[in-house]
Amino acid sequence: MMPPTSPNNADMLSQMEQDWDARAREAPEYYIATARQQWPMDEFFKSGEINVENDILADADIFSSNGRPGQMRILEIGCGAGRMTRAMAAAFREVHAMDISSEMIAAAKRNLSDLRNVFLYKNNGADLSEIPSQSCDFAFSFIVFQHIPIPEVVSNYVREVHRCLKPGAIFKFQVQGDTNIRIAQQQTWVGAPISLADAQSLAASCGFELLHASGRGTQYFWLTFLKPKWPWIPKVIRSIAREAMIRMRRAIEERVTIAFSPQRVRAGESYTVRIPRFAGQVIDIDYELVGEHCPTAATGVVGRWCELDSRGEASIPVPAEHPAGTVRITTVRSRTKWSRWYQAEGAIEVSSS
């Protein structure tokens, strides 16, 4: 790794805290997600939902050895104002989230005050002393380490994550991978670059195995580190066993069948959807629409956060302006059960009113 950008790490950590406090006072949502200068709060948190779905819940490695999301206690490093924390709380049993900025933590407390399974900490920017050893089932960090200019701080965080994780758990995080980038003195926006060789060395020195690395050479360099459950077993054997477990879990999670009554409906009418597997839960259903007025398949969500009764049924109205065609169901998820997407099948014909 590159040498420190400051001769005094303590001074740089203090500068990081001051700078992120100032950014939080000025425009916390923008400095967390710079895609927009001003964020409507619902869209701000929706962007966090998308990240959680794509970067966490869709990653089979995360759940291959330490259980289902609804059973897991997780650690989030650099939670900011809680953009992703809210979505994590809907999926996991507990979320322990921290940030170097007291202003960001104050914003997160305001934004997440309705959640009882989120625990927020203002940390010192260098360690995770608030978290007990071997207490977490998964750790995650996104658009955080790309702002840390001191390699030793990144290394210490990784070492601390290893301490906090249970054996067999995953640490997935994103770092600055552009090794051609230049870091200005006393700045706290562009993080120290990490190469693939650096990542391999970092994993080994902190007791992890590097499972995956993607986005090499870019700002979004994703690393997946595994804390070995049985480090005395040869790595090749552990890898084979892990892949077998992932394949077995995917086979167990069979396709969800969704029934409709009636199976043909006019625009403006209602139909009943039936999913016994999710009885009494609140669900989302993704679909694609194919029809003569749709040259390519259109996609969308049926009955967003629709509540099913004790038989797994709900009545859903078809909008009067709904185009005619075949509505094919593609995936389904439950807000109250793990909040992950499952492959689904079922179809209903919609005719014009």
C-alpha cells in the first residue's frame, strides 16, 4: 500500500471528523450520494433500497454459512444519514451502524427514529471498539473507504471487522481502486487507492481470505473478504464445500407459484392473487407485460407492499388505463420475511375495458 498522506494520522482523523460534520450540516444527502444536488427524502431512501437489494440481498456468498437475513446481526461502517441503513433494517434482525461524524449520526437518528432494530454509534474513525468481538454475522461498507486517505486507517478497520465477525462471516466493502489517482495533502474526499495486490495483502494480513474482487482499477472496487470458519482445513476444500452449500441453498429456494382468480380480467376490474407461502405478510410482485401494444416487454410492480390475508390472498384492482396483454410474474418478495426477491411464476390476461 501507499505510505500515509499525512505525517500525523491523529490530525488527519480529526480533520476527517470536522470535514464530515461540515458536510452533514451543509447537505448530508448530497455528500452521501452525489448523483443529485438535492434529494427528495423518499427517493434518497429508495436509492438505498436498490443498493441493498443489488449489492447485499442478491449476493449468495453473504448467506452461505451464517443464516438467513432475518436471523442476522450486521455491521455497517459509514452509515451517514441512514440511506442504506433503513433498507438493511427491513431485511436483517439487527443493524449496528456507525459513522465518524456526530452530525451524520444525529441525522441518522432523526431519519430512523421509528426503527427499533437499528443501533447507531459515533466512532473515532479508526476502530470499532463499540462492537463486541465475534458478535456480527455480516459487515458492509459502501462509498466510505473511497474517502479515507490513510491506508493504515483502512487496514485497522479491516482488522477490527475481523475481530467483530463470527467465523464464516463475510465483509463486503468498496474502496478506491484507481491507482493512478493523486491525493492532495490534508484532504478528506479522495481515498488512498488500493490495487488487487494490495487487496490480497490486506486480506491475508488481517486474517481474511479474498473471495471476490470486482471493479479493479476503478473508483468502485468491490472486495468480498471471508473470515474462515475452519482455517486449519485447506482452502481448496473449504472453497468446494462453500460452493456446494450455495448450490444446495439455491435448489431449496424453489420457485414461488402465484395463482390468480379469475385468470382473465378487464382493465378497471379487480382480481384475487393467492400466494399461500406468504400468507399474512406484506409483499411486492414484479411482472412483465407482453401485448400487441407492447413491442418489447414492459416491467413494473403489482400491488406494491400488498397485504395478504391468513390464506395468502389479496384483492388487487387493475387500473382503468392498463394496456391489454399478458402479465407474467417474474419475482416476489416479502417485506416481513427476509425482504429478498424470489423467482416466481404465474400469469393473468388483461383485456381492454
